[in-house]
Amino acid sequence: MSGKHILALSGGVGGAKLAAGLAAVTSGDDLTIVVNTGDDFEHLGLTICPDMDSVTYALAGLNDNERGWGVENETWQAMAMLRALGEEGWFNLGDRDLAMHIARSWRLRAGETLSQVTARLTRELGIDHAVVPMSDDLVRTQVLTDAGWIDFQRWFVGNQCADKVFDVRFEGAQRARPAPEFRAALERDDLAAIVLCPSNPFLSVDPILSIPGVRDALAERQVPLIAVSPIIGGSAVKGPLAKMLAERGQVVNNLAIARHYQDHWGDLLDCLLIDHADEADVPVLQARGLTVAVTRTLMREAADRERLAKEVLAIAGI
Ligand code: FO1
């Protein structure tokens, strides 16, 4: 293999941690991080891009590890004032985080694309690596509950994921095009590996794969496609993945993850990296023709993220 460029597809939280690990162990030109924008929404006149911001804050060393989203050392004065003014208070916008939404929103309104705005904001925060939205076109994740189709953040934050999800759709995905830097990364001569970060397959990776042409472009590249499983010890570290699998009548294990990427997306995976706690899943995964690697996938600290990132690179032969 001649190249060493990594294309990582990521959602927020867990994905952002591995993305930060990959950034810590690669030089700026060797990594493109493509981020889910299906969770984005318009709120109080601002464009909020939660997964883009989770990745950006993680790479800039600004993320709040405890909460899992937003900025560390956050204060909430603007939010308190908004509530006092009678504005909607169900979605929490910290003071520091708010600056990000303001900077992004006015520039989008002035005509810049989300890719251009993100390139500017990440550069200003000292990030050397390319953090790229999956698309500059609007794609909005919606979930089908008893109340009908509702926007993702209304369900995730407003409803605290309480309502059962019968289906998920990505409004606009069929008309969306991959962002220019995403397309460029897919076509790079030196592309050496594609990494699916440990994000929720149904909510964070599927929107990216749903953009026309993306799935086929990934599959056509003759480079290892490695997924880091979001399952640890038969459960999801954070978020509604375990609940969603159970609601689909599936056991919460790595087989469900493998099935999704192999059966639903047509044999997309070459290797699944799973946690030691799920070692019992290995035989059934191997029986499906997958290469399986086992390690410690929980990322509490920077050292965990970097070790896991190095292991992913080693699997890819980089
Ligand atoms: N998650 C919550 O559970 N409650 C919130 O009030 C909330 C606010 C918020 C603001 C900005 C941001 O970038 C993310 C925020 N999140 C919040 C997290 C967000 O809903 C999720 O991280 C993703 O959409 C799921 O990946």
C-alpha cells in the first residue's frame, strides 16, 4: 500500500473521541474526518450542528468530557436570560457554545457553505486536520414515533429518547451531494483506509451512507474499511443505540452491528474492532467472513483515544 490517508466517518461523542485520537497520531494532510449533519437543526434562528461541534471541540481540546457534548468550563447565562424572556428552554445552549452557533449562522446566512464555515472555524481553533460536513446540502434526521415523524433533536433532547422509534429517515439525503472535501477524500490516490468511528450506525453513520454515491464510492475503493464498534460489554456506552436495537427486536451485541453494515449496506465492512468484554462475539463475526480485532475500546482519556487510533492504523497496515 502506497498511501497513508485516512477517511474517518463520525457522529458525535464516541466518534468524536476516536476522531480526536486519529488527529493526535496523524499529520494534518493524512486525515479527513467526515461528520454527520443529520442531527443539525435550526433553533432560535441559529444553525446548530451538534456532531460537527462535538468533533471540533474534541480536536480543539475544548470538549466537555463529562457531559459528552458542548464546551468545557461552560456557563449558562444566555440560556437563563432566554428562559426569562419566555423563549424555548428545552435545548441547552451554553455561553461559549453559543458563540460557535452565532459565528456559523451569520456566515451561512451571508452565503458561505457549511464546508467553508467549518474550515474557517476549525482553523481559527487551531485544528490542522480537515473536519468536513458530510454534505453542504440540508439533510435532517427524523424518527417515526407514535406521535408521527418528529425531528431528531425534538426526540433526542426534547423527548429524552423516551418514545419508541419505529423508523428513521434522512430528509433531503436523496438530493444531497457529498461535500467537496468528502468527494476529494474518496478520490485520493493515497487513500489507505476508511474508518467508521464508534458512533450509532442508525443515527450517525447511516445519514452519511445515505447520500447518493457514497456507499458505492466507499465500497469501490480497494482499501480496508474498519469499523470500531460502539458496543461495549453488550451495551452502548452512551445514547439510544441499545434501546433502538431492543426496539427492533435485536440483541444488543456486535452481531447486530455487523449485520447492519454487511446486510443492510451490502458487505461494506472488512474488519470490526470490538471490546475485550465482547470477545464471545468473535466466532459468530468470523463466521460471517469478517476480520475481527479485539482491544479495549472505551476512551476515557486522551491516552485511550490515541492508543485506539494507533491500533486502527496498525490494522490498516499504516
Ligand atoms: N444534548 C442533550 O441531551 N441536551 C441538551 O440540551 C443538548 C444541547 C446541545 C447543544 C449543542 C450541541 O452541540 C449539542 C447539544 N446536545 C444536547 C447534544 C446533542 O443533542 C447530541 O450530541 C447529538 O445530536 C447526538 O449525537
